[in-house]
Amino acid sequence: MDPAKSIPMKDRPAIMSPRQIESLIADGNAVFILNGKVLKANSWLKYHPGGQKPIEHMIGRDATDEITALHSVETLARMVRYQIGTVEGPWKNFTPPIQGGIFRKYDTPQQEDENSDDSASSNATREPSPVFDGEQRDLRKRRGHQDADEASITSASSAAETELQDGMTFLDAQTKQEISLDLAKYPALDAGTQHIIIQKYRDLYSKILAEGLFDCNYFAYAWEAARCSFLFGMMLLCLRASWYCTSGAFMGMFWSQLVFSAHDAGHVSITHNYTIDTVIGMIIAAPLGGLSLGWWKRTHNVHHIVTNSPEHDPDNQHLPIFAVNHRFLGSIFSTYHERLMPYDAIAKRLVPYQAYAYYPVLALGRFNLYIQSWTFLLQGQGPKKGPAWWHRYFEIAGNLLFWYWFGYLIIYKSIPTPWARFGFVMVSHMIAMPLHVQLTVSHFAMSTTNLGPNESFPQKMLRTTMDVDCPQWLDFFHGGLQFQAIHHLYPRLPRHNLRRAQKLVQEFCNDVNIPYALYGFVDGNKAVVGKLAEVSRQAAILAKCQRTVSERGDIFHSH
């Protein structure tokens, strides 16, 4: 007997049409689909431990794969309390409001006809333009049809308008070229093709689960603890011997190894218990590392949802120092930071040299992490209510403890001279540079295009992420971060099982005809530096184009 038939009709969730769901979203509701259920998460937004942004990027979408990848079975079961209805058949994704989707209210019964001529778009909303969607609306205002009064504009404003058009035309052409390459390289975006990919991705999850790869190898963490204890002990031993730079090197290696375990804990992939893993992660991050796990989770969860998107992924947004894609040359609006990221005078000075600055800047990356962590904690950017309300205070206390033992007891009390202190600090922080390279090399050289809401979660993750090939004995050096493509498909998969899962993922990619990007560490670095150099070249072309147009405008104005 079908269990659903045993539920009285009056108690069954209502079947909701796309038009009704669109109207709810138009009214400001956070509505998404999970396993055929319509969930309204308004009341949970401010309590979500991972921040509001990941939920906002799922509004109007079938978020089953994204949510399942990032949450435990117990959490998925608790989400049912937010159910307001069900949908029938495959769901055609809307573009979330945060990404530019436009939604209409459901005012009259006649609007139930989704094929009526007054429909705002083919699916009751529009997809964002793949070319500068956020900026395009402003450009239309500036480029729009001229009326009689506008026909008398001055030659100076005409030159400025032409300069804007030429610059945007160049950048638009680059984006269209990237989209064409992706469409040719990856499976088609039609519903049938993407449905097959989704089903086989879920079958792959069942295989990984059946092979026990979600079971954590605690013996491996015993080795992790022994390795970290050895590195910390060597730091103290060299410090006592007054070998300050050598001591700093061991300090940096200690932090790098700790980050791998903190990453695991942040994804709840150690014990699979949210509270236990979060405490483990916060202890590693704050009192031992001087950082905030809460800040990292707030950015990292968004990164896993909108990977490599210039407008939405905070891990991609590094202006004015780096422009990892040509789209940053046109100034974009960051939906994460909720501000314009201008390609201003400073960026125009720095971006042309970004390929040369890549490694030096990453060598100083840990200092930026301190700033980001304290900004997050002092401004109270994390949840103030719900299960994570106390995390902020725990991490503030932990960071104060860190600066007591590291800043006071080691740097100030144990190292006698300013230059020795400076050497210890710089070496300990710069030794972590390979870790920061590892975090960026898996994404910076990969696709940044938006192929629209119909692209499946697994295809998008494999299109925007690469894996790094290395011998097994070097796994401790990379800390599992070399398997970023596999990690993005299954973020809660324990790190020490990623290599075993690689073969299954490769078989899946071959089956669905999705390229599996696998580079050696050196080749991956070459790809990233080459990508940065290419964007610098595009910046030079854009600057030359704008200078030429400006000079033409000056000549025209002089006549």
C-alpha cells in the first residue's frame, strides 16, 4: 500500500503550481524545492548557522542536490517542518532574486494560466543575462532610446557614451566566447540531458554510501594529531635554541596542517555531528590558529553553492589586487558583500601585474584572514539566534587566548629583539603560502560563466573546479584539498576517503560525458598564472581601447 494514500486528503500538503510559488517569492518569501516538497524558510533565515546567502541563492530552485550535499540526514528530516506544499513532476528552476530573477505576484485566478500572453517570461521569471546581468540594467538606462530632448546632448557626453559602449562591447565579447566554449565542451542544458546527469549523480551517492566512504577514518586523525604535535614541539624546541626563523617555519607548518582538520570539521565530516564537529573546528581555528570558523563557514557555504561566479562567489572577489576574470574589468556588484566592486584607479594599476604578484600576495594571505575574522566577530555578522548564537563569543574568547600565547608569550616574551620577532612572524606566516595556492589553484583557472538555472549541480561543480594529481604519499601535504572537484560534489565526504572515491567520480564523469579536470600541481599553477596573465592582457586591450575612444572624443570636441 502506498503510504501517501493512507494520509487523509485534508491532511495532505497541497499541490502547488509554479505560478503560485512565483507569487510567494514575489511577496518576499524564501521558497525552494526539496525532494518534491515546497519549503518556506522565512523564519529560519536569521537562524541558519551557515548564513542567509546560501538559502537566498536557492530560492525558486529545486535545491535537493545542493542541500543534500551540505547537510546531514537528521537535518534534512527536520526541514520538513517548513513544508507548505508539494510539486508534481520535474521542477523548472527560476532564477533566484539575489541573482537578478524577476517575479510577478499571483493576483487573479486567470493568472494561473502559465502560457498566457502576459507572462513575464517563459518560466514566470527571467534568467539573468549571461553577459554582465547586474550591470546590464544600468547600461540600458544609460544607453536607452533617446527622446527629442536627448538628441541635443553635447559631444563630450557622446564621447563618454561611446567609450562605455566600446569597453562593454569588448568585455561582452569575451564573455560570449567563454559561454560558447563551455556550451561546446559540456553536456547540453536541456531538461532531459540534465535530468539524466542528476539521476546518475544520485546513484553515485548511493554507491559511495554503500562502500562506506562516508565513514570517518579516526585512525588517520590519530596520525594528524601526532604530526601536529611533532611540528608544535619542534617549534618550541627551536625557539628555546634561539633558532627563530626555523621555529617560525615549524609554526607555519603546524598551522597549515591544522587548517585541513578545521576544514573537515567545518563540513561536519569528522563525527557527522554538527555540535561536536563545530566545537572541534572552532577550537582549531580560534585558540590554536587565531581565526574564525564562523567567518569561514559564512563565505565557504556560499562558495559551494555559486562556485566561481564573479558576482556571487566571495572566493573569487579580490579586487583591487586580483581580477580573476575579465568581467571584473567592467566593475561588478557583489551580492555577497552587497556593494559595487569597482575597477578603479588602484585596480588599473595593480591588475596588469597580477600574474607576478600572485605568489607574493598569497604569502601574506594569513594576515588578511586575521582581518576578515575579527571583522566578522566584532560586527556580529554571524547568527545571533538559533543553534549558533554562542559561537561568536566562543570564538572571541578563543582568539584572545591565541593572541595571549602567540602574541605575548612567544613573540614578546620568548624572542628578545624586534628583528628576530619580525623574522619569526614573517616566516611563520609566509610558510603557509602553498596552502593558499592550493585553495585557489582548483578554481582560478576554471570556468566562471553562468549557464543559467537549468544547469545541474554536479555539472556546475565539475565545470568550475579542478582536481590536482599527486602521489599518495604527498596527501598529507595537500590535506585533501587536491580533490576539490570530488569535495564539491560531496562536501561531507571525509577527507581521507576522497582518493578512494576518485575512481567512482571518474567513472561517473565518463558515463555522463562531463570532462573531469585533473592537473598536476605544477601544471595547475601554470594554468592559474596563465589565466591571470590573460586577464592582464585583456585589461591592457581595454585600456588602449578606452584611450583611443577618449582621444577621438577630444578631437571631435575641439572641432
